[in-house]
Amino acid sequence: MMGNINHRSKPKRGRKSPRGLGVWEQKFSKKLKRHHKQFAKKVFHRLMKKSSTLRTTLKRRSKEYEVEFKISLTEVRELLYKSYGRKCRYCDTKLIVSNMACDHIHPLSLGGNSTLPNLQMICMRCNTRKGPLTDKLFGRLLRWLSRQSTELEKYVLRKLSSRDF
Ligand SMILES: [Zn+2]
């Protein structure tokens, strides 16, 4: 039987089926219409693509850092759904497809794993600023900065965003 292609073999896991996507489209529809009006459908497909890319990236980075990777595509999509349109945990930015980033609450570099309880969607800017800091330390830094002069706060935040220090 070698060389015989089995056409009836199961589809690869993670391969999207139109039927499966339909369920997600229905789920996301209300939120996406509220935030994107007539572009909802386009955004939905971007989000589905983002969910796959995100999972692949998480898998690769987890391997690099030798930490546990255990998150299904369904869980990634649930995470995106839950955060969509909400405010970023660290600032007032409304999370949408173009600005949301996946953050390890306890950083990868400190052994934080890629499982659902350790992942959160925040805005890209805060994700860059947070860098290798834990959620707790980054929160403390932001609170400390808010008590400094506006000038100093702005300066430090800009520095953290650019990572040129
Ligand atoms: Zn933010």
C-alpha cells in the first residue's frame, strides 16, 4: 500500500472548515458589527487568520523558551472574543483587531507558560512597554509614573515604547 494516497484520511487538526467558521462568525457578528459596521465580515476573517498566526507564534516562542504550550485554536478564539472591544488592562485603549496583542501575564522569559490562565490580550503599545515585566511590576510602574510629573511620565513611557534604552 506504500505510495497509495488515502483520500479519506482525516483532515489535519487546525484546518478550518467552513462549517466550523460559521459558528464563530455568528458568535463574533454582533460585536464586530457594533465596532466595524459594514466591515464586520472583513474584520472577522482577519481575526480568524490572526487566531491561527497567534497560536503558531505562541507555539514557536514557547519552544524557544522551553515552557509549556497548551492552548487550542478554540481557546485562542475565545480569548480574542472575550477581549474584543474591551479596554486594555493597562490603559484606556479599546482593543480591536489592528491593535491587540497577546501578552504572557507572567513573562515567557521568566518561565511563564503558554496556557490560557497566563495569557491576556492587551494593546500593542502596552505590550511593548511591559516587555519582560510581570503584570504586578508593570502595574506598579504605571502607578508610580502616574504620580510623577506629566513630563517625566511621558518621557519614560515613550522610552519604554521605543525600547531604545
Ligand atoms: Zn494598553
